[in-house]
Amino acid sequence: MDQVTVSTKAVKSPWGTQNVTAPPCSLADVMSEQLAKQIQEESSCFTTCPELSENLDLTTLPKDNDTSSDLMLAQMLQMEFDREFDTQLRREEKKFNGDSKVSISFENYRMVHPFEDSDSSEDEVDWQDTRHDPYRLEKPTTTPKKGFIGKGKNITTKHDEVVCGRKNTARMDNFAPEVHVGDGIGMDLKLSNHVYNALKRHCHTEQRRSARLHEKKEHSTAEQAVDSKTRILMYKMVNMGILENINGCISTGKESVVFHALGGSFEEMIVPEECALKVFKTTLNEFKNREEYIKDDYRFKDRFSKLNPRKIIRLWAEKEMHNLTRMKKAGIPCPEVIVLKKHILVMSFIGRDQVPAPKLKEAMLSSEDIKKAYYQVVQMMQQLFKECNLVHADLSEYNMLWHDGQVWLIDVSQSVEPTHPHGLEFLFRDCRNVATFFQKAGVAEAMSMYELFNTVSGLQISSESEADFLAQIETMEKMNEDHVQRRSKKVFTTCDGPPLLSDDDDD
Ligand code: ATP
Ligand code: MN
């Protein structure tokens, strides 16, 4: 700062030279950002001019061209000063050596960068000149066989400190992309072998460390959220325009991770403004739990045996799609399927402004609303059974959402047809959950689980005890089994759903 004030004051001074062109200005002006910018523009050769940049201390220089920093200004002025010093030094060196065949170098007197110590341990450096093409470092120009270039006193060997330093600087570009080497590469900065090797060692350790961290992260996202393959599929959906953007995760459940997304537009497809992405988990132990549902579902029986676990997970997603489609057709409030891609199901979002509708468990309904909800649930269960030919099989206050004054059914990937070998048992379990919940919620009209079962199924099972009731159910299931076996292949079609995105990159 002082130097600027001094130089501007010099105009008024009796010793000031007449050819100073810079107009006088106040200290405030000097401090001003505008002036700083101007100075910087005038000295825009900083990054290309070797004399200027070689003395630049990269450890303190701000990365961007932030001219508001006093430090920056000071450094620029220091560089200006150093440049002049070095130019003068070079002139003196030239004068000293004259035409003599033996020349003395003044190099040691130049303004040296603190990093530029003169240690020349060469052991770890491979000598590749990459300075002129930093973007093609793999194919550098080879060092001439003779080991030196130039003639007479201008001879430069591969061990020349300046050449080595520059090579080392250019080699910094070989460091991993996450290593910030600053502007060093663009400048004529000379890194000694010692410094270069230390930096390289540091980068390698850092890389290994971050690889370990990354591995951990990758692992945890695969567990809690999604793996990299799934992420790619999700990006693809955004790229195709089906989704405009995928937001945060709404839920990480036992079997899936659900995301909120903003709908885009894709060909004729009507994509709602808000979407939910259900990503089915692809871990094997989860899949084991689902096996009983899908293995015995005659709709999927033939396909099941031929598939690998990953494809079975997709089948699971497909199952949810088909079931939702059936429900929608019957007019049951449920998410509308938009598209299915492998194990990712895109459906309409139940909720508003990224906030998912509360589960019945959390909805805190008034006594009037809870009663309304109860009657609606009973009606939906009947519809599901009779019109959709489905049993939810995981129906509870956790899989029913309260939205727009009504109950919405979700999570139907495990839903089966009533003729599933365990279909009626599943229905009974659903009835027990529903009856218990609404009774506890104070709905006096709520039927007992037995009554509810008979109402939904249209069966007339009568029994005093739960064990006996279940025994009767199981007998019925066994009777059904033969019948189901006989009609298996005829009934099921996979075409009752919305589009399946082509599995182009199937593995
Ligand atoms: P859980 O093991 O918790 O039952 P899950 O793997 O069976 O989870 P779902 O029940 O389908 O998956 O979804 C988990 C949660 O995500 C739901 O409880 C609900 O809060 C939310 N959710 C799922 N689908 C939607 C949707 N279409 N709109 C809004 N929220 C949804
Ligand atoms: Mn659920």
C-alpha cells in the first residue's frame, strides 16, 4: 500500500519525474476495488509472464481474482517490485558476463519463491517434459538421447534446475482431479524435485484416504439410500425428462427407499407435478422375506424360478405396479403409476409441497374423521378383494395415508390374489390390524376382526377362537390350491399396467 501512495505522491515531489502518467489519487482511491481491478488489468500478463509469476507465493494468493483483498494488492505490488528487481539483475548479469565463454549466473540472487529450495533429489521423479502440453501428459515428448539440448554455453541438460522445476510444475497436472494445484500450472512456476516429490507423496496418501472414505460412504448409501447403479437409473429418468428433478428421501423402509421428485414431461405421458420414486432394495436378506409372497403367486410362478435375485426384485416392483393399476381402475384412492424402470417405480405423490401425507397412525384425526376413515377402509378392503381380486397383505395404519379428507392405500408390492396359498391368512392378518387400530382409536362401530374378515371375503366362517378361525381358513386355502394350479397359466397377463421402460442395459 505504501508504495502506491509513495508513487502517487512522487508527482508533487520536487524529485518526481515529469513523465509519470498516473494521475494523483487519494489513499481511499487506492484502496478502492475499482482501482485494484484496474491495476490488475494493466498487469494482466501476470499469469503468462514468467518473470512476474515465478515469485508469486501460491500459499497466500487467493484463488480467484478477488481484488477486494488488501493482501492481493500487496502481493501484486510485491510482484511488480520483484519483477523490476529481476529485470535489473538480469541486465547486470548480462553486463558482467559480456561475451565471456564462462558465464556466472546471478540466479541465486533472484527473488526466489520460498518453495524453490535447491534440493535436487531425483529418485522419485520420472523425466517427462510435459510443460508444453499439460493436457497430454501421458504422451510427453521424450528427452533427447544425448541428454542435453542447446549448444555451447547455452547447453541445458535434463538436470537443469529451471527445466526440472518447470517439468515438475507441469506434472502437478497428473495429480488426481480433487487435488487443487491452484494456478501453478499456468504459471512459469518451478517446483524443485524435493517439493514435487513431497507433494506427490501427500497426494497419494490423500487419495488412498479419500478412497477409503468414499468406500464407506458408498456402502452406507447402498444400505440407507441407493447404490450407484440405481443412481444412474434415476439420473436417466431426469435426463429423459420424465422427472424434472429428484429431491430428498421421504422414507427408508424395510424394503424400499422412497424419494420425492418433481414431474417433468415425456412424450404422451402425463407426469404429475409431484412424484414419489420407490426404489426397491436389492439386498438378498430382504428378498428372502418376500419370497413367500411372490414364489407362491401363480402370476409370477413361471418366471420366478428362472430369475436371478436382482431380477426377482424387479418382479417385486412390477408386482406393485400391476396391483396399483388394478386398484386405480377400481377407483380406490392410491398412487397412480407413472413408469417402472427395473426396480424403480415412479408414481404420483400423495401429499403436497414435498410433504407426504401422514400415515393413519400419525394423522391425529378428529372422532368424526376417524369414523369416516373406518368406513372408507372397510369399503376399500371389499373393493380390493372383489373388484381387484387382491388382498393387501400388509394393511395397517402404517400403509394408509390421510390426504384430502380420505384414506389412500399404499405399499401393495406384497399384495396377492385371494387364491394365493396364504391369501386368506394374509387377509385375516389385515383384518386384525384394521379392527384393532380402529377399535383403539375409539370407533365404536368398528367390527371385530372375524366380522371384518367375513364382510370383506364374503365367507361365513364362524368361530369362538382365533386359532380355530385360522384353522378353518387354512383348510379353505388347501382346497383352493388345486383349483389355482389348474388355471394358473391362463389367467395372468403382464399387460395390465402402464409402460415399462425398456431394459436396454439389462444385465
Ligand atoms: P415400510 O417398510 O416403512 O413399510 P416400504 O418399503 O414398505 O416401507 P412404502 O410403505 O411403500 O415402502 O413407503 C414408505 C413410506 O414412503 C410410506 O410410509 C410413505 O410415508 C411414503 N410413501 C410411499 N409412497 C408414497 C407416495 N406415493 N406418496 C407419498 N408418500 C409415499
Ligand atoms: Mn410400508
